[in-house]
Amino acid sequence: MGLFKDYVSQTRKPEGFLGKMMLTGMNTGHAKLADWGLGHLRSTDPEKIVDLGCGGGRNAGELLKMYPEAHVTAVDYSELSVEKAKKYNKEMIAAGRCNVQQGDVSALALPEESYDLATAFETIYFWPGLTECFSQVAKILKPGGYFLICNESDGTDAVSLKFEKIIDGMKNHTVEEIEAALREAGFSKVKADHHKKNPWIVVLAKK
């Protein structure tokens, strides 16, 4: 149980050997979830995107493919995640279409009202206060910009609630909790979707 807990706890802030294993697993294991979430962005055409909690960098790479004219900034709290995401997107970084940096979502050091789209895949479980962090996201989005949240858990499924007890600092949120925090943070329109077979959720908010 000790090694298992150490491994799954790497989802919060990957570090060391277990962190490298976790990041590799994130890039592959969460791909179907992320692609389902990305499918909710068909009507958007962003020029500047920020992927918050970018993990191993796979989703930033998919955003770059989806929007071949866009620039993507990938941000993560973990130094190891930043290193992995840089390697994953090295060609796009060299081409000037992507940059990866370390950052804290509770105090984003990014230019205000500069991004058309912000994304957060499998990460808000660990954000220290939804309303406060969502306010930080609203601050860096342009008026009319979108914020996409994609979670594997709808806040009620038994498996995720079990992991919540194992992983320090993890909190599963229901759609209602997420929507309420978004509106309190200043987002004007909020729309949610629930996967037909899995407890996956997507919440898309407009500033």
C-alpha cells in the first residue's frame, strides 16, 4: 500500500522516478478523456492558448495540432512536468509556437486579458480554492475568452472518491460546485457535459 500511495500521489506534483512514470502514464492513459474534452472546442478558433497543469505536455501538443495558427503556453507547478512537456513539444517550441513554464495557478504570472482559451485537464482536483484559482484564469483571458475544464471524475464516482482519501490535497468536485465557482469568479456563461458511459465531465465557461 505504501508504494502504491507514493505512486498515485505523484498526480499532484510529479517528482523523481515515480513522477516520471506517472507523467508517461498521464500522456497515454488520459488520452481518450482529453480527446473527448477537446471535441467540445469545435466552435472556437483561438490564437493564444494556455494549458494549465500541463503534465507531460500531450494535451498542449494536441491543441497545437487542432489550431495550426495558434500559440500555446503550457504551465505546470511541477519542475519535472515542465521538463517532460518541453521534451514532448520540442519541435513546436523551436518553431516558436509553444512555450512551457513553471507556474502556480493560485498566482498566475501571465499577462492579463491575453488568452483566447485556457484549458485544465485532470488538474483542478489539486487547485487550492476553486473560486480564487478560477479568478486567476478569468484575469488572463480576453473578454469573450473560454475556459475548458475536463475531469475524469464527476465528483460522485466511487473510484475517484477512494483516491481522494489516499492522495493528499485531492478534492473531487461535482459539476454544480465547479459551475458555482466559475460564476463567482466572473464567468458569464457556463455549460457542462457528462460522458454517456463514464463519470467524465467537461465544463466550458465563457468570460
